[in-house]
Amino acid sequence: MTLLVTGRTQLEPLTAAHAVELFPLLADRQIYQFISDKPPVSVGALATRYQSLESRNSPDESQQWLNWAIRRLDNSQYVGYLQATIHPAGTADFAFVLGTSFWGLGLAREASVLALHTLFTEFGVTTVFATTDQQNVRSIGLLARLGFVRVQPASYPDGQVLVSDYVFQLDKNA
């Protein structure tokens, strides 16, 4: 994976080295109000997690795991990360997490547009899915601005969906 650059952000392939700068952002419990992940317990634990993702493949190699750290260009500060899991049938799961001090600045949208374009043009993805808690109005709004449409949970082909989540879909030609 290479660096991807937008007007205000740079997407860097996530590595263990990113843990030092991302840890303070991800330690904020407010981020986890609507997601099942928990705050990392230490920089070391986060680095170990990121190191396991550096292969860019699931352990059985049936999925590609793409993870990007989002860096602001104006001050070189990391603001969060994006992740995509590409499934063999050409579908992908997509998610984003930003530090709370960066919510509402348009950085997640800008970075997501570039990542989604990359999924469609460079990785052959035809459909992208995202799930979010029904109460997470910020994520619901961002997904709508990105062009995702809400679909029935049964439309999601790659696993179980939590009862409390909405499912959103974005097709390559949408």
C-alpha cells in the first residue's frame, strides 16, 4: 500500500509505529459510546495489535485488511484511522474512527472519499458495507454524505449484524 493524499489529509498504511501517536486519541472513552471496541490499554498493546495488521491479510488469507492512519497535512498531527476488509466476492466492510477533537471538521469525509475511491479503483471492490449503531447520528450522517444508503440487515453478505446496528451500502456505480 502506498500513501494516499487529499487536500488536507494523508492516509498512511497503518503500522505498529503509529501506536505512539494514535494511543492518546484512542484512549478517549467517548469514542467508544457506539462501537464495540474498547480503548487500548497501553501503547504496547496497541502496537502489538497494529503489528498483527501489517500483513494486510487475514490469518487464513481469505480477506485483505486495509488500515490507514489519517494525518493532517497542515500540522502533521494524526487524527484517527480508516479500515476496510475486502472479502473474496468483491465486497468490503468500511469503518472510520477519529479523535473527538477532530469530529465535525470534515476530515473523516475527505479521508473516506479517497479510501473508498481506492477500494473501487485499485482493489476491484464493487460494493462497500458499513454498520453503525442506530443512535450514532454522526456516523449515520457521514455515511449519508458519502453516498451510502441504508439497507436491510439481510442484504449484508459477510456475517452477522448486531440488532442495534443499521447497515449501509455503497455501490461502485452509485
